[in-house]
Amino acid sequence: MTEPAKITRLLDGEHLRADLVQRGANRLMVTFDYRRLDRDGFGPVVPSEQFAKAGFDQLMIATRDNDWFINADTAVLESVCRDLRKNYIAAQAIGYSMGGFGAFRFSQVLGLSHVVAVSPQVSIAPQLVPFETRYRREARRFDPALGDLTAIFDGSLRGHILLDPFNLADLTHARMLQVLFPRVALVRLPGGGHPCTRILRGVQRAGLIQALALDPARGAGQVLSTHRSARASNPAYWRGLQHASAARHPVWSSIARQSAVNMVDAAQDGVDEDRDSA
């Protein structure tokens, strides 16, 4: 049984919030907000029971806007993180997309030993990532100096970057991050989309990513094997393979396209049969 949670707001800024979920643990798991198209201010505080059961307190970092945590409250958050870290023997982090960037951006002040970042960005500044066209609106307000990860080059930080290699932008971000954090391994989940969890979610195994963050020593083998088993029957994988192989391997691209079509047709036939029997 886990200790009852005590939630303390360590930072209540105009742009950023930091809530500490305390259960008497001596290890800290840090989680970061993710980009939401329907974002309308701060979201609710929902601690993870999985982290609590594993013996972690949780620091939840939230942002009011899709700003990659780069704003007038960034320096204050750094100070909060630096002070809090003194109370724990170890700290780890997990983040998705924008949250993955946040995990790397605050890795130094949090003294992180391990990061799990799912489809993260190295930056959204056009001058650094001209290939990145998805976040141009948000990039207008992004401070490239305050969000510069090259100042945080860390050869000791370990971790995993999970990504869909069919997504060229995400693959490029991951490779650039690996230059700055060379001990962080790339975990390729083809067809997973952005973030690259679609196939794992389809078989209700996305929790394996949280398990990897909790116990990095286990490695990413179970994530990879589960994804590999599930992708063969997922049309999203075959569509991704179709587009990725179109230029150099048109025959494979055609085979992949037909596989995706067959799966969609088979799924529709199943729906029709269910209607007939209803």
C-alpha cells in the first residue's frame, strides 16, 4: 500500500506550475506537460499511481501554453528544481513530445540520471531546425537562447529516446539530441506516429513506456518486442512503410500499401458481420 499523497505547489507562476506529489519516497520521478491542440490554460493535476507504487515521489511540471517551457518563469523553475533535488537520492524523468524537450532542458538542474523522451524535439527555433514546420506558430514566441540545449551538453546522462523512424522530422530531432546526450539510446518504433505510441496504445501496452522510465536497467527490449509483434497487424505501420520506402523501394512500397488496404477492408468486413448478427 502506498502512502497517502501530499500535493504541494512549489511554483505557481503566470506561465509555469510545479506540483510535488509526496508519498515519503527518496526517489523522484519528474513528468512534463505535453503539447495539446485544445490547450486552454493549465490542465488538472493528476498524479501517477504507477509511479507511486514503484516508490517514487512525483514532480509534475505544467505550462499554460504550448511554449516548450520557455517563458518568463523558466529561470524560477530552474531554481525550484535545483532546490528540490537536494531532498532526493536520485531523480529520473519522462516526457512526450514537448515534454521530452522539457526533460532534456531541465535535466541538469534536476540532476537527472535517466530520461525517457517520446518523440521529443531538440528545439523549435527555425534557425536551428529549419526542417521543422509543425510548430511554426509556437516558434514565433520561442526564445532560442533560453531554449538552447547545446549549453546543457551532458555526456553522462543516460536514457532512451523513443521515436517513429518513418517520421523524418522526429528522427532528425532524435539524432541531434543524441549528439548532445551521447549516452541516450534511440528506440525505433516504426509506424508509431507522433508521439510514437499509437501501435502500443492499440494493444493497450503503452504502460511499458512508464515501466521503462521506472526501471531503465531493464532496457527497452520489452517495448521493442511488443511493438514488433503488434505492428504486423496494424495498418498504420504498413502505411508508414509505404511512404518511407516509396522513393527507393517502390516494390516494397506497393506491397505495404496493399497490406494496409487489406487490413482496413478486413476490419470493415468484421464490422459489417457484427451488424448483420446484431
